[in-house]
Amino acid sequence: MGIHVIKMPDIGEGIAEVELVAWHVQVGDVVAEDQVLADVMTDKATVEIPSSVAGKVLALGGTVGQVMAVGSEVIRIEVDGAGNLKPDGAQALVNTAQAAIKSVANVVPDEATKPVVAPAAAATPAPAPQPAPVRKENGNGKAPAALVRAPGDKPIASPSVRCQAWDLGIELQFVPGTGPAGRITHEDLQTYAQRAGQAPAGGSTDQRYVQRVDEETVPVIGLRRKIAQKMQESKRRIPHFTYVEEVDMTELEALRACLNAQHGKTRGRLTVLPFIARAVVLAVRAHPQINARYDDDAAVATRYGAVHLGIATQTEGGLMVPVVRHAETLDLWACATEVVRLAEAARSGKATRDELSGSTITITSLGTLGGIVTTPVINHPEVAIVGVNRLVERPMIRNGAVVARQMMNLSSSFDHRVVDGMHAAEFVQLIRGYLECPATLFVE
């Protein structure tokens, strides 16, 4: 038998370290060749680390949330044959194990040599350690220990106690019990209610507000950590300013309904997003300084002819920005199809690094939760982001008459080092013109 060490692979693109976000195996597990051992996260994407051998897991090289350098040890696996660990290292492990066995034998020589005999009856497992009990004084001067339950444990109480708790508006999960096995009594309820200010000592009130003192500590790791770092970097480096404009989407909505009725079954249904993407593609032609990335260390702004459109997408792990590459070459349906594909890849964790990097300008939308105004954070190192707010029907005055119109706000942020306020306003007004007269989206 030998030991095979798997090290953190070089993922490329100059990445020197990654964050360990999940283990798929534990010490003692038997793994097969090509089985996924762990997930690590780069700046953008999650990468699976597979096993190159079959064998038994001996040791894990890190903990979830730990940042590991490329080339560091990920896992040790016991394999048939020599393995890839140097003989000196393997011998050191053997020596360590033998020394440990000898030390145990020296401490308890009799026990170490005794044969293992099965017990006549199954032993009762040792109870899990409990938190220190909270002492509660009662009327006769005694102090029974009140059992505090761990999160998720079901409280024990009689039906009458549960009824009283309902009347008091108290959640039994937070009430320490002094009865047998931590059972909650009527006295426990009264004591808890008095401390929480819910009831006087002599009776109860029908209040529905309970003072809570529970806390939860949530580690910021994985994608959540990357989002936090990215947002902090964007706000620290970029002097944002936000420009908001309302857009009359009535004509565009009518066109969209017509296109969906004619082609929805064969080419797919269109949302508002492909129209906005097309408007952005046309608007940056007149304002190339907005379709750009700014290197603030070198003080160089790079303008792009290609429009690599970032689409902010919410996933279970947090916000990701997949990229529609060369959006300038896509018609409405091709753009819609690519947006759906990338969103599904991001939400399923299958988006590649290339699909999550390289955007030149970003669109962000909260859909029906879009609100009236937002102040979107620029996706560093870009210099602009177009925010889409909720589309609602509102009364508007047109030609002296009050009419119902489909209105939507655009909340867009810009890097004031690269984009002047006047140019940002002209850019947004150009987008507005395309959306309010949607025929111009298709006239070159």
C-alpha cells in the first residue's frame, strides 16, 4: 500500500490561490478514479477537483472557507502500489504510527493486549453534551436547573402549557424548562413572560410580541465572500454617480405582445430584456467611452467595439454576472436564448470562468421587485451599469388628456472618472429614445 497526494491544480489565467468551498468526501471514505473530491472557487467560477486515483481517504488538506495556494496539498489517499509520496515521507508516516502504537502500549499495556469481547447487552450511548443549565429560583428557595435546548430541538410541554403559551404569544422553543427531561411547566412560562415583559406575575395577557435574544453567526465564504470583496472593491475604487430617467414603454410592450403572439411558439417568448440589450448596443456606438473598462492602477481606459453584455443574475449562492458575448451580433431571439442559457448555467453552478468574465457593460434588473429607483453598483472594472426598474401602468398626460401608459424607470450608474455627467445623460436619453420608438431598434 502507498500514499497518493493530490495537490491543488493550476487552474490557469495567473490564479495563485483559490477558496475551498465544499468537501464531497471525508476521512475514511473509499473513492473511485475521477470522483469529485472537493469544490474550489476562483474569482468568478466554481471548479471541481477530481480524484486521479482510487483508494481510501487518509487526510483532508483544508477546511471549508480556507484559501489555499495552487500546488498545496488537497488530500491524501491510500492506494494499491507505491503511490506518489516520496519514500522519506511515507516512512515518516509509518514511524509516526508505530510510535503512537508503542506509546499507547506503554501507558495501558494490559488493556492494549486484551482481546475485544462483545458486551452481553447493548450499552446505552453517552448523552450528547448539553449547554450549562440556566438556574431559576422558585418560591421555596430551591433552584432547579432549567434545560436550554439546542437549536432545532423540539420543546417538551403538556397541551395545557402549549395552550397558555399560545395565549401569551410565546414561542416554546425559547423557554427554558425545569421539569423532568427539560419539560416546560406553567411556572416556566410565567417566569419567561415576566422577564420578557409579557405578563404580570398573577395572570396572562393576549399579546403577540415576544422579545427574542437568539443570535446566529453565518460565515461569509464561497460565492458570498467573492461578492462581498467585489462590491467593496467597486465602491472603494469607483466614484459612482447615478442618473435616473423614466421611459414610456407602451409602444414597446405592444410590439412585444405582437411578436410573442406571432412567433412565441416557434422562436420563444420575448421579455423586455432583449429590447433593452439592443438599445444599449446601439447607444454605445455613439458613446464608446461607456462601453469600456478602466485600469485605475495604470490610468488607462480601454474602449471596446464588441459589446460583451453582463447580465446580473440572482442565484441561490448570491449574485453572479454571466456574459453575453458579442451582443452586437445577436437579434432579439438569439439574445433571449443566450440570456436564458447563461442564467440556467449560473444558477446550476455550471457556468465556466469564460462565461462569467470579460463583460464591458452590465444590465441589472430586479424584475417585478425593481422598485422606483435603485443605485446599482458598477461591475468593476467596467465604467457603467444600466439598472432596470419595475414596469407599471400609470396615468400620464398626453396632448392634454390623462391616459394610461406603461412606464418604467432606468437607474444607471457611471464611473465619474471616465464618464462625464452630460455624456451619461445623453447615453440614457438615447436608450430612452430607442425604447419609446421601438421601430428605430431595427433601422440602421
